[in-house]
Amino acid sequence: MIYFDNASTTSVRPEVARVYKKLIDECFANADSMHAPGRKTNRQLEQAREHIAHSLKVAKEEILFTSCASESNSLAIVGYALANQHRGKHILTSNVEHSSTKHAMDFLESIGFDVERLPINEQGIVTEEMVQSHMRKDTMLVSLMHVNNEIGSINPIEKIAKVVHMHPTCVFHSDCVQSFGKIDIPFEQLDMMTMSAHKIHGIKGSSMLMKKKNIVLQPLVFGGQQEQGLRGGTENAPANIVLAKTIRLALEEQKESYAHVKALRDHLAARISAIDGGHVLSPQDALPYILNVSFDQITSEVLLNALDEKGICVSAKSTCDSRSSQASEVILALNHSQKDASHAIRLSFSKDNTIEEADRFIEAVKEIIKNYGLSL
Ligand code: PLP
């Protein structure tokens, strides 16, 4: 199998899996129980929170464990908006966010918030100037992803944070799911930040929302005192504890993995551009982990299925939108043609992919085009 679908999810690191299995046996007690096993689980959970906070250079109380990035985005966006309506009702976001952000924004709009979706420019980003020119007195929240999950474009979130913070009543949330462990994130500058363990070779059902101390949220899952009363429900202690190791390893290997993946992406992009009818759709400065491409002769669906038959895994667009038959909205927003949007496939890489796999992918695509492709 060749797995080029790492933006969708990644394999679990063997060392993370080993620790997780051990924790399931040893830390099954409820972290809120008063007995000795409960206190042991709680101690390990709080140690993990401390280690994560240390890695991000933030305070321990600023780390909230959640079940997935979709939950973190929902809590950050809806939870913040509901708790801070007195600051205004205007929210800025973009028109290419992940569906969890998009649907959270749609919900807020349906209950009376004024949501403005900024378009991306030809590099696939929202600039700080665009944000600045749309800020209003009643703008209470700006939520923009760091790296786009379909094309890999990188928003200048450090500069955007500066612009947002010129407005003392507004805060900035960034969905950093596709950038965490891949490029540096300006954690200190962000009021809220979302990441997900399963995108960095961690366990599914494990995620985090970093939220600065001064940020007040309305809980969306009602329950007990867990996570400062902001997220009810028995803690998933084994997953939360092993998240500290997952994050440490991803950050330790960040530079080395980036260099490896960049060489792989550059090789593949050059070989795809050399194919008659082959196009690279990702912008030039995109994160190398995500490469969106198209071939004039073949639609996304046909190519995806034909590659699947050869044991090669790729996506047509974001996995959360993969059941919709519409052409990619992100590719269209980038001003590519309708044809490019319906022929686009997303290749996404990890430290485990090789140049040899890239070459096998190219040979497979050439063969598929020869067998199923329309003539140019
Ligand atoms: N945000 C982005 C940018 C993503 O790519 C994804 C997953 O594809 C998510 C959020 C949702 O992540 P999760 O599967 O952990 O809910």
C-alpha cells in the first residue's frame, strides 16, 4: 500500500501505541475518583497537561483535553460567541475553513450573529491587511485556520493576531490541525488554538483546545467538573496522557520530518508537472505536506478509484466532505477552473513516505491515464 492521505489521518506511532495499551490497563480508573487508582490516573493526567503546556510555552490551565478537533473548534467558536455576546456580534472567518468551523459559523449565523467570510487571495490565504480592513468596533472573534487542509496554503497567523489584538475586545482563534508538528506555531500570540492527535501519529478520540486564561467559554457538553467545568464527561485518561508523548515526539522531529517531506513533495510536483495535462494546484508557498494536483484527462472520482485498485490511497478533497459529489469549493475559491476543481486530488504526506513511493505513484497515474483517460 502507498498511503498519501496523511491530512485525513495518520498511522499511530508504535511507541505511542505501546504506551497507550499500557495506560489502558494501568490507568482505567476514573480520574475524578477519590480512591488510590483514581488519584494515580489524575496525577498522570495532570502531569501530561503540564508537559504539553511546557512544550507550547503556555500555562497548564490553558490546556483543555477534548475528543477531536471538530469538538475543539465547536467549543472555541460557539462556546466563545455564546459567552461573550456583550462584546458584539460580528465574527470574521474565511470561506475555506474546515467543515467543523464552517458549520459552527452557520449555526451562529442562524441565531443572529453577523458572520463575515473573507475570500482567499490567489495564494490561497487571507492576509493581515484583509483582516484589518474588515475589523469593526463590534468584531468579537476572528477564526482562521493556519494551514488549509485541501491545498496546504499557510495563513500569516502571527501577523493576523497582531491586527486582531489592536482591537481590545476581539480575540483570535486558529485551527492549527494541519500545521501542528509541521511548522512553528506562535502559541503565545493566539487566544485559542485547536490541534488533533490523529493527524500527528497519535490516538483517535484525542485532541486539545489551548485557551488563554482570560478567555471565558460557554460549555457545550454539560456535566461534571472535568476540564474546569468546560467539558463534562469522564476523562479519556489514557488518550489524554499519551497525547503528551505524541506532541513531544512530533515537535522533536518537526524539522527533520519537514525536510524529508519537502524533498518528496518537490520531486513529485516536478514529475506531475512534466506529465502532459498534469497540474499542481497548491500555491507555490504551500506547506509541503499537502499537494493538490489535477490531470486534464481524468476526473477526481475515476482517478481516486483506479488508484485505490492499485493500493494507493489519496483523497479528492477534505475527508469530512468526501461524500458530497460537488467539486472542491477550495479549488474554485483559488480561481482555478471548474474542470480543475472536479479533477483535483489531494496527496498528503508523512515522514514515513519515500521517493520510491512517489515514483510508483507517477507510473500508476500514467498507466491509469493511458487506460481510462480522455484524450486531450
Ligand atoms: N480542522 C482541520 C483543518 C482538519 O483538517 C480536520 C480534519 O480533517 C479537522 C479540523 C477535524 O479534525 P478531527 O477529525 O480531529 O475532528
